[in-house]
Amino acid sequence: MLRASDEPTVVVAHSYGGIVTAEAAAGVGSVRHLLLVSSYLPEVGQSLSQFGDGHPAPFLDVDPDNGTFGVRPQSLADTFLQDCDPEVQAQAADHLARQSLQVTGQPVGAAAWRQLPSTYLVCAQDRGTPPRLQREFARRAGRVVELDAGHHPFLSQPAAVRDLLLSL
């Protein structure tokens, strides 16, 4: 998708999306800025599994027999949406999807944030991606903005995220 146009592009990566974006945006001439929202921000060769303590987070349901994992529905609102409207919380479970366990161990082959201007949005009330870890990743970005928000600030504080995006 990024290579389909030469229009100047700002890529927004959220959470695990930082892993994907590290590689996907590398070497794409149209990408002019990365906005990393509560994102993992890997070095070349790192994988998602290297950022934990070796055990799945308590809010995850891991099914090794089927090779998948996903967020436990009963943990969703309190972990990821505690600062969102009840209506948003109620609808969120309909959007949950399981992922392949393979994505957790696959190392990235590029780190686009090394070549591109980047802004890291630390979500200080995030219960999914710990703010302490976000602040470590944020040191790798060119600019850091901190917002008193949970894991999904584009749902809980959309105007603040919009304003940040438009400032890039």
C-alpha cells in the first residue's frame, strides 16, 4: 500500500503495529514521518517476544495447540479502554481477533524509525503497553509527546491525536 503512491505519507503505528511498521515503512520514499502510538519500536533483529518477561501478559489468552493468541474479552475494557466511553467499551469486543503466535518470534529486518523523522506518543495511563516501556522506546524517536491516556488515545481523546497528527 505504501509503495502504491508517491504522495507524502505519515504512517501511524499503534502498539504491535510498531513492529510491522519498522519493516514496512523502511525504504519507502513517500513516507515522510512516523507517528508511533504506544508502540513497540524494535531494533533490527528484535522480535515482539523479546520485550516481555518470557510469559504471556495476563490479559492474553494463548492457545499453543492452535498457535494463536488474543486479548481475553473480560480484560479488554479494564486493560485497554478504561478511559473510553462505555459505548466504545461495549462495542470493542466485536473487533477482537486472534493472531498467529508466529508473529511474536519473528525478528524485524529493518528499523524505519532510524531513517525517518518520528514522533512517539507515550500513553501515560496505558495498562497494556506499560508506560515505562513506552518511554524506553520513545528515546529512539526524534520527538516525544506524552498524553494522559490509555492504550487507545484515538478513541478516548481523538482531538488530541488529530491535532498531533496534523502538526507533523
